[in-house]
Amino acid sequence: MSLKRKTGINASFSMASMTDVIFLLLIFFMVTSTLVFPNAIKVLLPQSSNQVAETPTARITIDASLNYFISYSDGKAVPVNIEELNAAVRAIAAENEMPFVALYADETIPYGEVVKVLNIGVENNIRMVLATRPVNN
């Protein structure tokens, strides 16, 4: 004898509400993953009271050991030398109409290294911003 005949209740289960919950969780994780950008290369940025909220086309990082890295929208930092960096910046300028590059330079490196990278940006007509950390109050 089936359950329906004994109780008169149809014993089916609707997955509609479970699908809605899973869909909302998927949207939540998709939105929050775009807000987080993990920087795998550890640099101590100089402090500044002004911060830019715009997302850069690429990120150039110079660590304390004077190693250069470039990362694009996928977030993977690739080690490069200064010549490869120049070629990569040229490629960014060719691919994008309004390129914007953020420079993450450790505060302990010589100022001349920062100027080298900024000059590469100027030569290729790319807007470059020096990334800083907020001032602690």
C-alpha cells in the first residue's frame, strides 16, 4: 500500500526553493570574488591620504629585492625584467583605448627604480598611478 493511499498526501518534494538558495549563493560568491584582489607579492607600500577606486588594466610590482612583476586582470603575477616590462607595457597600450596601470613599489627601493617604470609608461602614453596604503589614524 502506498503512502498516498494511507494518508491522502502526495509525498513529492519540490526542489524550487533549494534551487533559489543555490542560485543566490552563486550570485553572492560571484559578486564578492570581483571585489577581492589578493596580492601574492608582499610589498610595503608608502602611506598616502588619497586613494583611487578605479580598477587598473594591469599591475606592476617591484619588491624589496628589486624584482619586477606584472599582473593583468587574471591576477597572476609574472616575473619580468625591465626589457620585458617595456614590451608588456607597449602591448597594453596597443590593446586598450584608455590604459591605466598601477605601480606597487616597496617603500624601501631606490626612487630611481620607480622613475624607470614611470618613464616606460610616459613613453607609451599610459596613465600610471603609484599605489599606496592608507594612512593609519
